[in-house]
Amino acid sequence: MQKQTLSPGRWRGLKMTSNAQDIFTVLAFDQRGSYCRMLPEDATYEDAVQIKRQVARALAPHASAVLLDPIYGLLPAMDLVGSSGLLMAYEKSGYSGDSTYRKVAFIDDWTVGKIKRMGASAVKLLVYYHPGAGALADEIDGVVRQVADECHAHDLPLFVEPMSYSLDADISKKSADFAKTLPEVVCETARRLSRTGADVMKLEFPVDPAFESDEKAWLDACRAVGAASAAPWVLLSAGVDFEMFEPQVRAACAAGASGFLAGRAIWKEVVPMPPNERDRFLAEVAIPRIDTLSGIAASAARPWTDFYAPPAGGEGWYRAYGGAPD
């Protein structure tokens, strides 16, 4: 495979969000809608910020980077250790349209330029996506391509997170019928969206463990994803329990994933806890969880540098370097 040469900012952005082995071990806490539903009924905005701040402060030293959102994430981002990369979410929580026709929604007054100016290392874009959605899938391809172009104009890498859904209101995503299609859906999604300019694909596990427990089938499905994707891919946790996510990370990394980008599988139990209990859980449970996942990734994952090469440099390189637009 011929490596793509990256611009200086995109190369540095991926270096800042990965570990010394060029593997992604990223903590995700950019949840907004689902996060609010986890909070106690009387929680304030300040409470929501403080919980994110507490989690990010405790876990960032054990992650290669942290993914946050602009709604609750500014102060937590300011508390990150200097060794931690920072990804910022670009999309609005949720989607526009109905449940079988999900379009991308963006946060008002939040731009790639602002993400660059605040010092983030990379941009993350979540899209609800089904490759069989016809004109809608084509439209979202175009949206992702446009966002990738904008990120690259600001010399930031883009992580794209497609979340599958059912196109039939009578077929639940959690059903056996949808599970049969999931490997093909994830593979075709990876094939299409990895060719839009996305630098890293943040993907679902391509098998539903509720209907397939054979780990060989897991490996085969993950290898197919890797073969389909033109960009490095990382595994998202999708809210599953840690006990389910750990073997998924093992399978994905053994099959060529470049690490993980995980949230609720690591920290979800802390949200309703009092602050002192939260500190204890983070120290005794959450940190060992992320360390375990990082150890798996370090021993088995594929470095993203297998896909990309650094800029050549040379005397006077800066004359041709465009930098970020005004």
C-alpha cells in the first residue's frame, strides 16, 4: 500500500492524539444528549461540567487523547495534562429528519476555525449513516467530504464516526434481522467514507455479539473492515459494558485496527455518584479499565503510520506551506 503524505498539521495532529507507538488509545466524553439522561434530575449545568472535568482530569494521563464537546467540554479541556491530545466534536447531538432518514446537524456558531483556534489536535464528526440509503448516503458523503476539506484547509485531521441505523421502521437495530446485515453495512460504510478525506475512521464493532459469539467470526468481520477502509480505523465502544468491550478491542486490534476511542465502557458508572465515590471509582476501576485496553492496543494494534508518511520538508518548505485560512 502506498502511503499518503500528510501536511505538517495533520501529521502533528495524529501524533498528538496517539501514543508513542502511533496507536490511538483515546478517551471519549463528548456525549451530550445521552449524558444529560444519565445525570441526576436536579443536576445543573455546572454539575455536568464538573463531572466531565473530574473524569478527564483523572483519565487523561492514561489516554493518548481525550474527545470532548463544546457544550460542556471547555473547562475539562483546560485541565488536560500537557501530554494529552484533544479532539473536539463538530456535530450537534442527535440528527435532523426522522428515525429512518437521518441527516447531519451542526452546532450553531461552532466552526472548524474555532476548534483550531482553541488548540485542539483534531476534529471529530459523527454522522448517522447507512450505505443503502441512496441519495441520502450520497448527500452525507458530500457533507463529510466538505468537512474534511475544511479541516484540511485549517491543517487539522478529521476523525469520522458513522453510526449505523435501520432504514426500516419495523426492523430494530437490536434485532436479529439487522444483525445479519451489520458486517456488510460497517464494511461498506468504511469503504465509502474512508475515501471522502477522513484521516481516521471511528467505527462500530462489525458484529452484534447478542447474535454471534464465535470469535473467529468477529476476527473475520474486523479483517474485512480493515480491507475495506482506505484510512486507519479505531473501535468505538457504543455504550457497551466494559466486559463486552474488552474482547471486542482484542478482536479489532488483532485484525488491524489502530486502537480504540472509548467512553461509556470506561466511565459511565461514575455519573450518578457523589464526588468522593466518583474519585474512588475512577482510581480503582476506570483507570485499570483504560490501562487494560491500552495494553491490548499496544501489543496488537496496527500503527496509523502504516497509512501515512510525514511531509518531506527541506530548505524553504515554509514558503509553499499555506497554513490555516483567516
